[in-house]
Amino acid sequence: MSAALQPLRVTEAADFVATVPTGLWRDAWKRLRRNRAAIAAAMFLGVLSLAALLAPWLPGLADPALQDLKLSATPPSAAHWFGTDELGRDLLSRVLWGGRVSLLVGFIGTLVSLVIGVSYGAISGYAGGRTDDVMMRVVDVLYSLPYIFLVILLLVFFSKSLVMLFVALGLVQWLTMARIVRGQVLSLKSQTFVEAARALGLSGSAIVFRHIVPNTLGPVIVYATLTVPAVILQEAFLSFLGLGVQPPAASWGTLVSDGAKVLALFPWLVIFPAAALSLTLLAFNFLGDGLRDALDPRQRRDG
Amino acid sequence: MSTYVLRRLAMMIPTLWAIATLTFFMVRLAPGGPFMAEKDIPPAVKEQLMRRYGLDRPLGEQYVTFLKNAARFDFGPSYRFPARSVREIILEGLPVSAELGGWALLFALLVGVPLGVLAASRHNSATDHAAMTLALAGVSIPNFVLGPLLVLVFSLTLFLVPPALWQTPSSRILPVLTLATSYVAYIARLTRGGMLEVLGQDFVRTARAKGLPESSVIGKHALRLGVLPVVSYLGPAAAGIIMGSIAVESIFGIPGTGRFLVNAAFNRDYTLVMGVVLFYAVLLMVFNLVVDVVYSWLDPRVELS
């Protein structure tokens, strides 16, 4: 008899988990749609990402590596919308190709921090007790390290490869995510659906990753949206110092850095990459703010 | 209170030890030595150099010596500038960096807090929306982007202020502005959020009911609590300003400590790198401690334990 009951209970539990969030998501979507700034930001990011993604196949877009010394450092014109750099390379094309790198670093860095932070926070919060204490103590200590210096050392002394950059940036960003997820898990784990899952004999990892983590998605999405610009910013900062993306590849950080050196002579070389970088960061921040207001209306702490 | 401070100071030691150890081994295990640039130096000279810096001893012994000396803030001579000690180099740049960072933090507070209070006191008005949109824009412009743009507009087009260096008072304007802008913006957002929360509380209603003028309701009663999120943000802000000063110092050619870190790392100047990293770590931890003490002074509900 108990064997016959069990599958039924499982589907009930699954229904419960599945239906509650749908209402939440629909509600959130309604709130988000009313936020015109957030929608505009999302559309801007969509178009930009698409343009960056499709840059190799965009018709009429010059090869970003194509040098033409006759066109050395020409101001913006009909043929070259953003002008050209000292080597005669088309700046619009360089900005779009640079965007590929910057956005890729932003998304992958966020993904790394997401995987580490969510698992770490969920395990810590669900385990509780001594394990939780130790795990959070480690996070506290890591927080107090002057991280950026260690990242700089890592990049200088070992290798300036993209992979190292992803690792270094992901390592910096997961701490806050872990704290957020842990807080959520702490409040969720005493709820009845978790008790039900435990009563059904599910393993700890199944409870955490199949039942609890999906319910932390709201805050996680909000924070992830705000992590992407943070990672892009860090990458640009490191590239600005000459530690990030190495030539001939370019990111927005290296373009700004190169442009800043010839600021007085060819101002467009800094203006366009700077605008691309700043507008992208602004759009992500607007979208993140909008998502927070939509997904978590009570948590409007810092305005 | 004093036991709390003492305990916090004692807790810094293991953290510092961890940072020192990590830095030491990272630097030593890295491929390439400090004398790589001078590949052609005769073996005898190289041997002498290695001996002078103690690099010929076993790694364990080097580590112990390093820890002992680091405790006295003595990192020996710089590899790159052998005539000068690391301590000298750091202390020489420090007043400049401290001035830059101090002005930036002060400016961020003096502009950010009033802006946030203004936005909160006119919640959902046009002023509020304008201030917050501006603040979000400010957060989104990295300092190394803002710096060149400010130079372009105010130095190279309008000729109002010098484009670089750290000499006349007017040469300080652009670097400080560059470093402070994103913190002005973030502090304004934090203040607004904190104030909005406080303004809805009972004691504020009581103060208003007593017939106090709005200015003293906000300035005397609400501000003290409303500004708490800003106080707890000061630790991360100081860390961010130190990091930002690395970029700002190199954009404007300011002879501060931050600039040394990147140069030293590129030059594989081991002793200088370790010195600067540990120095900044101590600075940050002391600052965080001060922030926590100030926090409990502002909000008596928080007990230091």
C-alpha cells in the first residue's frame, strides 16, 4: 500500500514546486513590463549581444584586423562610422569584436561564480551547524583578502590567458552569491515542502538541488544580472592595466586603454569604446534593478 | 569595547599570515626569476645577486626569514631599485595615495549622502527619479573610462585644469573626481534606501507629531540610522578606492603607492610586490575595524562581540 502511495505523493510535491513559481514569474513579468527603463535596457543588451555574436558574418563590417595605413587614424565618416585607429583598422568593427570578448568574459565569469556560489551557499545553509560555521568563516576570511592584488599577481606571474582570466574573475565573484543563497536556503529549509521531501526519503543532495535551489532562483537571477557588469568591469580594469586580454585580441578595456594613450590627438578612439562599455554596464544595472523590483518587491533596500 | 578591538586585532594575525604565505609561494613558484631581463649577466655576478637577496638558501629558510622580516615591515631592498628599501618606496608614495584616496572618500560622502537624503525626502518625485538615474549612470562609468573623458573635456578642450600630475591644488581636481564619482553614486543610492526605510518608522512619526520641523526630523532623528548602510559600505568602498587608485594614479601620472604595484608586478620585483600587497592588506583590515566601531557608536542596538 505504501508503495502505491509513494509515486502519487512525489507528483504532488512536484506540482507544488512547479505551480507556485509560475504565479511568481507571471507576476514578476507583469511588474517588469511596466518598468520602461528595464525593458529598454534589455532590448539594448539583446541587440548589442546579437551584433557582437554575429560580427564575423555581418555584411559590410570590415575585418577588425585589416590594416590600411593610408587610412591611419581618420575621424568618423560615412565609410567608417566610428573612424579608424592608427593602423587604419575600422573602429566600429573593433568595438563589436571587442564586445564579443567583453560579453563572453562577463557571461562565463558569472557562470563560474554562479556554479561555485550557489553550490557552496546551498550546501552550507542546508548542512547548518558546525559545517555551516566553518564554511561561512572561510567566506569571511576570503572577503577580507585584498583580492584584486592576488588576481593581479596570478595574471602577471602565471599566464595572461583568457582561461586564467575566467578563473580569476569567477573566483572573486562567488562569495556574495554564496552568502545570498545560504540566507535563502536557511529560510527555505524549515518550510513544509522540504519536510515533505525529507519524509519521502529523498537524499540530501536531491532535496537541496532539486527542491530548494529552484526556489532561490529569484534572488539568484537578480544578483547574477548584477554580477555580469561587475565581471565585465573587472576584466576591463585588468585589460586597462595590460593584464587582461592580450593583443591582437581586444576587449573594451584594451580599446579604452589604447585610446586613452592618444586621447589628445584622436579622441574618437576613446569615446566610442568608452561609450560601448559604459552603456552596457548601465543597461545591465538598469535591468538588474528592474528585475529586483519585479522579483523581490520587498527587497528594495539600496534604492 | 577595548577587548573587542584587541580581539579583532589579534584575529588579523592569522589572516595576514595567510596572505603573506600565499603571496610568498605564488611569487616563488611563478616561472621566471627577477633577473631574467639581464640574461647576459655573468654567472658570478648572478650568484652574488642571489646571495645578496638570500635566494640561494633553501625555500623553507627563505620563507621563515621572510615572515620574520615582514612582521617588522621590513622587506629588504627592492629588486628593481637595489639602492632603496621597499619600506622607503612605499612610505614615499603613501602621503600622495592617502591624500588622493582621502579626498575621494570625503567627496563621495559629502555629495553622496545629501543627494540620497534629498531623493528620499522627495520619494517618487521627479527629483528622486533624476537623482537615482544619475546615480545609476555614475555607478556604471568605470573610473578608467571617466578619467580620460574628463581630461578630454576639462583639460584639452576647455583648458580649465591640468591634464595630469599632482602639483598644484587644481591638478588634484580631476583625479579626485575620477576616483570619487562611482562612490558618490553608490553612496547616494545607499543613503536613499536607508532613509526610506527609517522614514517609515514609528519614532519618525512621533518626531513629526511633536511638530518638529521636517529639517530636524530628517537631520537629527532619521539621518543617524538612515546613514548606517553607508557606514557599513565604507569598508568595501575603501577597498574599491584603493583598487581604483591604481588605475587613476597611472592615468594621471600620480606618484603614489598604487602605481608601484602594477609596475613592480611587471618587473617581477618580488620584494616590492609582497611589501605593497601586505601593506594594503593591513590598511584595509584596520579600516574595516574602525568602520565596525563607528557603526556600533551610531547604532547602539549593535553590540560589538
